Amino acid sequence: MEKEKVSAPVSGYTAVTFLIVLVALAVFLLANFNASLLGIIGGPVCILLASLLAPGFLVLNPNESSVLILFGDYKGTLKQNGFFWMNPFFIKKKFSLRARNFNSELLKVNDKLGNPINIGIVLVWKVEDTFKAAFQVDDYVRFVEIQSESAVRKLAGHYAYDNFDEDQSEITLRSGGEEVNHVLEKELSERLHIAGINVIEARIAHLAYSSEIAQAMLKRQQATAVVAARTKIVEGAVSMVEMALEKLEEKKLVSLDSERKAVMVSNLLVVLCSDKDASPVVNAGTLY
């Protein structure tokens, strides 16, 4: 299989100078030897030669390249920017070597658990091998788009959107972060290598549950958050009640039997764990 070959160009300014000389020579021959054989043949020959050489000029801007093809044969790639002259029979196909952004459309796919999700990615890429981009695929830009979609679908099938249990340590699309993006970059690099594409960066730009289950999943997330918050509140309340009982016994402020301790614990837990402000009731009577 052929590989990219860098071609050595001829300066366009040298070729322009040669063309000017040819045109000047043709004018001179036609003006001074119009009636002679030299003027009749030499002048038109110089003009014909100049018109054949003129299409060979090529201008390349920074981060541009041109693939050179002669009668179906790959002759090389010109990557040096500037003004050049090439064989006028070359077919010149320009390629941009600049970095490009591809912002994919939102794809509706199923995650590892079968939940429908909407996912989109941002891909930063550029052409690295012009031979592969020109001859290994039909349309390298379209190839990038299709393979990106395929890679996203494969990625979503390997990970769940989120863990249903906080104790689970499995990597998910939502919590995976850089690790999931690294897997995406690796997958895209392998797929786009055939087209000579260098993947600079790839990351998930949009991630959400699909509309038909979004509301249900939102309620589940809210319930999980409420349960987690309540767990922390209860843990703190139990610690405070325990500390209160220890301090009362330590300072011997009041002597409580088991029944009154239970009542005190119940009242403190109600006050500390309630989601509303407590309304105390003052008892002016005796403890008994």
C-alpha cells in the first residue's frame, strides 16, 4: 500500500519569469520576423508553450496541502505553503490541515441497562495523512461523521447512564468523566485511522435521559437525594441524643429511668429529624 510522499516543488516566481521571457520572445519574433519562417513558426510555438505551462501554478496557504495526481498515478503531496509551479498535467486536490470541530447531533441510543438516552459529542480532528484521506475513503468528512455516530452508539452500550445504588462503584456515562472520554477518543482514533485522521480531542457534550423516561428518572434521583439527606440527618440526631444523655448522666443534673429516657430520646429525635421548625409546649407542672 502506498504512503504519503512529500513532493519537492518548483518556485512559482522562477516559472513566472520563464513565462514572461517566452511571451516576450514570441512578441519579438512576430514583430521582427513576421514574414520569415522563424516568425511564422517560432512565435506561435512560444505562445503555445506559455499557454501549456500557465495552468501549472499553485498557491498554498499555511496549513494547506495539495495531492498531486498524474493520469491516475499518485505523485506526492505538497505541504509547503507559498507560490509554486507544478507539472500542468497534474490534477491538484487541496486538503486543509487545520484542526476542525465536529459537533454531533443528539443521538437517541440505549445505555448498558437499556434505558433510552440522548447523547452528543464534540470532536476535534484534522487530516494527518493526505494519501489515506484522498484514496482510502470516498469522502473523508462524511466518513468522520458516520464513524463518530457509530462510536457513540458503541460507547453508550458499554456504560450505564448512572448508578441506581450509591454503593455501586461501576463507571457510568455521567460519572465516568475523563475515563469515558479517553475510551471515546481511543475508539474514534482506531476507526478514523484508515482515513488518515488524527483525533485531537473527543468528549461528551450533552447527556440526558430521553423524554419518555426523563420525568421518572428525575423522581428517582430526587428520592435518592432525599433518602441520602435523611440518612445524614438521622445519623447526626442519634449522635446528638447520645451526647445529651451522656452529659446529663455525667453532670448528674437529673436522674432518668429507662422509660423517661425513651420519652426524651423520642422527643429529641422528632425535633432534630423534623423538616419543619418545632413548636415547643411548656409544661408548668411537675415532672411526675
